Amino acid sequence: MGVIAALLPRPAWLSRLRTALRDRHTVLPCAGWPDLLRACEHEPVVIAFFDLYADGALNLEHLRTMRRRFPRVTQVAYVLGAADRGRDLFDAGRAGIDALVLADRDDSPAVLRATVDLAEARSVTGLVREQLGEVKPLIRDALLIAVTRAHEGLAPDRLGKLLAISRRALADQLAQAGYPPPQRLLAWGRLVVAAHLLEDESRSADSVALALDYPSGSAFRNTCQRYLHATPHEIRARGGAAFAMRTLLAEVAGGAQVAAE
């Protein structure tokens, strides 16, 4: 089960987080920034929730240190009264936070769970970037969007709009690089996130299917077989998201060779 480190001095915030994530994640309370950094160093932390003003004032160096030392830990800032802190939030975004929770406005259990689901998808982008290597920016951005927005069920036309390119032009660019067409690329993005979620041994295939809006557990298993030629259990055993990316890139290598011929 993934660990969520929480630097939330306000008991009510910590209680809301624990209630929202009951039976899904271990929430590890932290007493201060040094404690949070130690937790990320010694525990399998996947997401860090923190009060931006835990020390009384915003300290961007804490955020930069987190990003530098633990680039794969997703950072979620919990903030009260964000309306009059616009400049601080802008600076915090530049320093590395991945998501924002507004206290007493969007911290219901359902919203907190959705925030964590999205954060988990974003947490795998470091691996995706690493394995992609040197590719055209358009290709990189297309796959990253497919991964980070896997929960949204994007359509190919929407993917094209997000990239400011027509669906047909996007398909042509992908084909030239050996990548699958937009619809299939979106399916791959969702599978990479699914494989990442399967790395947590407490998650069942059915729970992953539900989290990513597959029609059913059977539909998810069929997709795993069609794309990865593996069961969810085998995907977990072979490395989860890393295995999914290796399989995608092997397909891409074959597609690029065909395109070159």
C-alpha cells in the first residue's frame, strides 16, 4: 500500500485526509519539514500533502529541496484562504507543487480521493520521461498527456486540441515516429497508469479498473492481454509501469522500422 506523507498541523485537515483514504493508503503524519524529508527518504512515499504555511510563512526552498531530492514524489499543497495568496501559489507552482487542495472548499472525501488518483498518474511521468529519451516534443507531450489525464477518458480530438494540432496531423506525426495512432496512444497511457497502480500489491485488478473507468474488471484484463500480453498479476511481477513502458517502446521500435522501410 502506498504511503502518503502528511505535513498538516491542523488536526481537521489530517482527519479529512485519513477519512478519505481509509483502506487505500497509509497516511504518515509529519511534525515538520525535516520530518517530511526523512519520511520521503526512508518510507515508500508516493505523495506528500503539506500545508504551505506549516512554518507560518511560505518557504519555497522546502519545495525546491523536495523536488530536487525526491522528483518522483508528487507534491500536493493544502491551503486555506487561497484567494488572497495568488502570488504565493504562483511561486509555489513554479517551485514544484503538482496539485492544490483548497481547505473547506474542495477537500471533501470524494475530491481528496480524486486528487490522489490524479497525483498517482502524475507520479509516473518521471519514469515516462526517462524511458522516452530523445523524442520530438510533440510525441513526448502527447504521451505525457495520455498518462497524466488517464482518468479523464480523453478522446483523440481532445488530445489534438490540447496539443494545438489536428487529429490527422497528430496521427501522421505519431506514425512517422513509429508510435500508435491517437486512440491507441491514449489506451497505452491509461495502461501505463494502470500498471503503476498495480505496483501496489494491495490493489486488485478490479479496483484499478474502477479507478480508471474501465467498463469492467474483465474489460481491463482483456486490454492487458491485448496490449501487454500479460495478466494484471504478471504486469505487477514484471515491474508495473516500467514493464508497460518497455512493451510500448518495443512496439514503437518495430513501428519505426516499418515506417523507415
